[in-house]
Amino acid sequence: VDRQCDWLQAWTTLNNSLQHRSEPYLYKKTFLSNMLSTKQMELLPQVSQSHTVASGTVNRLMDSGGGSPTVSENPKKHNPIKHNNKLVIASWNIKTLLDPQHKNSISIPRRTAVIARELKRYKVDIAALQETHLKNSGQLEERNAGYTYLWSGCEENEQNHYGVAICVRTELMKKGIISEPCCYSDRMMSVQILNQNNETTFIACYAPTMMADTHTVESFYKELNDVIEKIPKKNGIILAGDFNARVGEKQSSMEEAIGPHSIGKRNENGLRLLNICTQQNLRIANTYFQMKNKYKTTWQHPGSKQWHQIDYIITRARDTKHVLRCRSMRGAHCETDHNLVRATMKL
């Protein structure tokens, strides 16, 4: 009883301090109930939950940070498939999902919490994340933000330099709109987006850089091509990732994979990406929208400090008309040199 009185007093203080906010509905009685019922009141609010333990990485993700408690968004307020058939998708190289290993790490917000908060702020339904640095494969839920992480990494005995993940609104998984993941490697994984009228394969990619050897680069694109080949022609495809490729400006009308608003100069990886897009009749959505260059570029070169476009969202040619907008979001932050690329798509 004394403990609940303390929390009641804390709730009153918090409520009074927030009474002038524009979103008071976020702080309802359910928030107080969650605080009173948690088993970790003396330490931190419980904001994440692991569903599978694929490696020791999970415990580090769960135990290494705190952050302020928030209330999950009302699931009835945002169900894109059911209400308006629109889905907000994204790609983001977040540099790592591992938390800083500091002695006082209990006061540092977890990376999963920080990134989920940003995705929620930009109303993203499903995002492809690159450079997670997680090993094996697994699943982790950020309960308060309302997102679930699915990841695919290297083997336990390998160096975790790469890694990909798909972060999706938990409500979409619970409703069966998003399938369980298919993990191909530490550079590629996919899920199915299930709708009443169709099925779309969402593939998260992290391509090798220009510094990688030829065998590594060719192996990646062969794997990507094999994955695409196995997708039924009637199904939609969304590739979202850091391709480390500059496709550059459209050089001829024969280059149908590029839209009229691409920028920069093409490099060798850009040519490889264009080849597979041409072979599979895919279109690079980023290049089809007219806007200032600062909303097209996605990555800042560490040496020259110049911005380039190397992160893309790619669809089948027939689905290009369903991409309503696609641009870089310069305001999203998680200590990375990449911009969040966000697209709204009508399924």
C-alpha cells in the first residue's frame, strides 16, 4: 500500500507537469496501472521483452538502458491496411543496435528504444535497418513504443560487422499482417506483408561497400537475385536498404529503373544495382520525386563531408504508381551518418 501511495504521488506530479501538453491523452490511468503492476518499480520501467533468445545479445539489449516511460499508441488509431490501405515504410542504416558499454549504462537509453521512438515519431509501420551488429537471429519487443525488432546476423563465432533487422509495429504482427521473418544472411532478410487482395515481400538489404572484394559483392547480388526469383510474379516486392551504390543521374531513356529525378555520378556498385533492377523489372522509388537535393541524399561521406544518395526503396515497375511519396527525413536522429528514407505506399 505504501508503495502504491508513492507511485500515486509520482503520478500526480507527472500529470501536473504535463497538463499543458498538446497530447494529454497519452497519460491515462492505464499508464498508472502499468507502473503499479510492474515487478521492477525500484529499478526501471519494463519497456522491452524478448520472445526468442538466439544469443547473449538479447540480454545486453534488455539490461543496458533506461529512458522515460511512455504509453503505447492506441492500436485502433493506426491500422494502415484496414482503414486506408497505406503503409509507411522506411530504410535506415542505424550503425548499431548494441548499447554503449559504460559502467553507468543503466542511465543510457537503449538503442532499440531510441530508434523505435524515432520510427514512431515519423509514423513508420515497417523499417529495414542496417549495420545492427547483432549475431544469430532473434526477436525483441519494445513494448512502450509498440515496435518489434526481427534480426538476422552472423554466426556466433563470426565477427558481427554487418547485420540487418526489420522493425515493425507490433500490432501488425499480432493481427497477422506481417509474417514471421525469413533470414538469409547477415546482409539480407525478409517478411511477408499480407493484405486481403495481395501479398508483398519486404526485403531488408545491406550491400557491401566499394571497398569490398569482388567475390563478396557478386555473392550479395547473386543471393538477392535468387531471393527475387523465388517470389511469385503476382506478389509485390519492396527492397529497402543501404546498397552502398550511387546510381547517378539518368543517362538515357533506356534506363527505365531510374526515375527523372536521380542525382550524382554513378559508381560500379550503382551499375550493379541498376543491372539487377533492369533484369527483375524493378524501379528505384527515390528517383521519381522532384524535390530539393537535401531531401534526396541519404549519407554523408566522412572525408569530403559531401552528401550522396546510396540508400533506396525499390519496388516492382507496376507498383511505382502506388508509391505516393519517398524522401529522406533529415530530422530523424540515432547517432548515424545516414538519413532515414521514408516512403508512403498504397497497397
